[in-house]
Amino acid sequence: SLASDLGELIEQGVPPRQVIDAVRALRIELVLTAHPTEITRRTLIHKHAEVGRCLSQLELAGLTERERARLHLRLRELIAQIWFGDDFRRERPTPVDEAKWGFAVVEDSLWRAVPEFMRRLDKTLLDSCGARLPLDVSPVSFVSWMGGDRDGNPNVTATVTTEVMLLSRWQAADLYLADLVQLVEELSMTHCNEALRQRSGQAHEPYRAVLRPLRDLLRHTRAAIEAQLDGEPVPEGEVLHSLEQLWEPLHACYQSLHECGMQIIADGALLDLLRRVRCFGVHLLRHDVRQDSARHTQALAELTTYLGLGDYAAWDEATRRAFLLRELAGRRPLVPPHWQPSAEVREVLDTCAVVAAQPRQALGAYVISMAR
């Protein structure tokens, strides 16, 4: 366990400060991927989560006979739904279906698991080393290959990658919105520090006044992404595009609650949301893009042939490197604006354009497989 591991380090003479610094520096990336033959239907994931919730409720002491009977009835209902339902898709899932499966895993599991893990880590660090985990530290983050791994799935196109990245942002906004609605409902306190009082415009309920614009921003962001996905005009107005837009108002509320003696409120749902913001960011997951090296060679070979420079595919390694380094160092665009490449090369270029249009925080790695 975390407690025993950290305790053992302290017993072995490792200075607490060294342990604290090591934990703060942790960067653990967990990659979500889905094979088309293994993907579980989202409805089944939901039912499994509901079964788990019912079983947890049954372990509680003090349930009345009526409450216990209701939970048993709900369990039988869920088991019957699973038994008579279809565990497997009749059609091969699309790359977008696979991505939606990944988002369901975040929604039904990881969204709760991350702050729970961070609470355990924070308490263990405090008990073992006498220091808490800073708010802005996130040792765990998530990366996805779903919607970006065109090497493993030829149906993953630039259009698909764009759609998956939009869906990822939509899911993040939707999950944050649910948490914000709860906070706006609950944070009705009137006592705050001067900074929050000024930020709220001297409102009687300053926490609600500060968080309502963020709630509205998330609603508008969700609507704007839905319009993009549907090919409709995007409504005017500001959308969520940076982590700071989420962090600053939430952190201001957190600081005020602590300064005003309401630590138990600050360290509840608000702290969980701050931890989620640092872990999931605006885009929920960072997206890796993977492509076979042969597709890049084909693209450059067509381009150099069109420009009359020779056949890139036939060049030796030294000639290729010299050409690429020279072009990267130059300011002249390499790709002519009116060039009409083959469909395969056009797809490579379109993918690069999609990647270039994304903010850095939305991207993981660009993986070139079978590189020689």
C-alpha cells in the first residue's frame, strides 16, 4: 500500500523532503486504447457500474427492510437486463465508437477514481512526511490512442481524428458542468476573503457569483462543440480553451474558504474538482497520433518528384537527412498550395493539418511506426 511503501522509505533513512520531492515530480501516463474485437458496449459498462453501486449500498448499516428490498429488486432488474441483452456489437465499431467507449470509462470510473486516489496519496504523504500534496500537482494523466492510431486502423482519417478531439472536449465540458452545478447549489456561504469579495462584485453570495459565469461558460462550450459536430453555425460567445479559465475561479473560492475557517468545505467537492482539472485539463485526454513511416516516405517522394528534386524514396539516408534539415531550417513553404497529391498522401497532409490546428495541451506524441 501507499502508506507502507512510504513508511518503509522513511524507516530506511530516506529524508522526508526527498520523498516529498519525488512524489511531486511523478509523471505517470496511462494510455487508453481499444481493440475493435474487445470493445465493451457502453450500456454494459453503465450496468456494471450500477450493480457495483447497489452492492455498495447493501453493505451499509442501518438500511430499512424496504430500502434493502428495493436494492435487491434493482439488482435483479440489472442482472436480467444484462442476461437478456447483447454483450457484443453486431457491427464492427467505428473509430469514433471506440473513442466513445474510452470516454465512458472516464465518466463511469476514472472521474471518481482520480480524486479518491489523490486523497489517499495526500493523506499518506501528510502522515509519513508531514507535508501535503500541492494543489497544482497531478502525478497521473491519461493519453488516448483511440481516434489517432491510423497505423492500426485504416479507417482512422483526419476527419475522424478531428471529430474525436471535439468529442473529447465535449465530454470534459459536460463532466465539469455537472460538478459546477453541484457546487453552485451548495456554496451558498456569505463569508469570504477580500479578494473573492472584489471578484464577485460585492455579491451577497460571493461563491455562487464567481462560479455561475464558469457554469455558463461550460454550457456555451458544450453547445458550441455540438454545433461543430453537427456542421451547424457555432453560436457566438466565449468558449473554454485553457486550463486557467477553470482553475482561477475555483482556486479563488478554495483559498477564500480556507482563509475564512471553512476548510472542511474547501477540502470536499471543490478540492476534488481542482484535482480533476489538473489531471484531465480542458481536453479530458491527450491524444497520440500514429502513422506508418512508409506513408511519410510516400508523401515526401510524391512531393520531391513533383518539385523536380528527385525521388525521396530512392535517396540514401544521408541525402534524406540533409534535405529534411535544410527544409526545416528554411522559411519557404515546402508544399505548393495548388499541388494535387494522391488520396493517400492527401490524407497524410490533412492529418498534419489537424495536428497543427490543435493546442499543445490536446496532444500527446506523434508516433512514427516501422521507422528504419
